[in-house]
Amino acid sequence: MFKKKKEEPSKPTTDDKLDIIIGFLRRMDKRDRLRMWGGFFKGMLALIPLIIMLASIWYVFAHGDELLQKITQQAAREAATITGESTEGIMKQIELVFPGAAQ
């Protein structure tokens, strides 16, 4: 017969609200700290290609003449090899088609 009054949840006090806010701020602080370290390491990794590029530019600037000389010598050897083989191959084909014409 008598209806019991439902207990109303007590309203949080100002101190309770501040404790909740402080808890959220602590979690955000940890997350931001992780983001900061992640950004630092990502930035360091991004510098590696730049360092490699600068080192390559310096090496080519310091030793460019030697590199060009080696490349030129190798290209000349390859050209001489190919030309010698091609000439012999062409001469053999000419002799097959026109016997005695290559003399």
C-alpha cells in the first residue's frame, strides 16, 4: 500500500566533477605524450632519405671525374667488344652470300 519512494541518484558534487575531469586530462596527457614520441621517431626516420641524398650529392661532387672516367672506359670496352664481334659476324655472312667478295 505504501509506495516506497525511489531513491534519486545523488547529484555529483563539484569535487566529484573535478575528479572526473582530472581523470580525463591524465588520459589525454598520456595519449599526447605517446603522439609526441611517435612524431619524433617518424621525423627521425624521414631524415634518413635526406641524409642519403646529401651524401650521394657530396660523393658525386667530390669523385665525379673518377666516376665519369670509369664509365667512359667501360663504355669504350663494351663498344669495342660489340663492334669486333659484329664485324666478324657481318664478314662471315658476306662470305656465305658472296664467296670471295670479302677479300
